[in-house]
Amino acid sequence: MPITVSWETDQKSTLIFAYEGQWELADFYRVTEDGNALMDQVAYPVNMILDVRHSKVIPNGFMNAINNTSRKLHPNTGTMAMVGINAFARAFIGMYQKVYPTKASQKTIHFAASYDDAHAIFERLNIVKQHA
């Protein structure tokens, strides 16, 4: 399968969405539903690592797909970090967040160079939330 989702550990605090090779929007929608089913298993926020290090090309219509799914995020959706995104895609997402600030502010996608960096983001933001 071009995109898979699984718990990172048995603690069920982080989901890993691994994008491999060429994938289509149908794969994205399927794995989003699979991730929602996993989040249904818990009653607390779940962080997500979107690992695109081995993804080839973003399919046409992907930003619309993001827009559609961001309107109906699972209630347990925590912080999201994208690992391995190239500079072009990062700029594209940044542009989307500027053009659609209301939609983008619903859940910000953070960028990380590695899983360790993603976990550092989760930890930092969790500390901020606890002190807010």
C-alpha cells in the first residue's frame, strides 16, 4: 500500500502515516479513515507524524483533499508534524496557510527533519498547552 498508518508504540500516543512512492487521492482518503478508526480506540489527543520522506509526487487535487479533511478532523487529532518534506512542498503549504488562514489555523502542520524533531515539537507544544 502506498500509504500506511499505524501506532508508533503500544502507548497509542502517536500515529505514523507513512507515504511511499506514488500514491493517489483515494489512498489518502482511505488512510485518513483508517487513522480515524485508530483514534476511535482512545479518549485523548493523538499526535501524528506524516512521513513523506519516500513519497514521490503529490497528486493533483491534494490541496482540495486537505481542505475537505481539515473541515472534519477527528476530535482526538493532536499536533501534526510532517517529516521529510522538500522545500517546494513546504513553500506550497505555507502559501496555502496564508491564502486560507482560517482553514489553516484549525490545525497547523509543523515541519520536522526527523521523528526525534517531531517528538521535540510535540513535547514543546504540550508544555505550552499545560501552561496556557
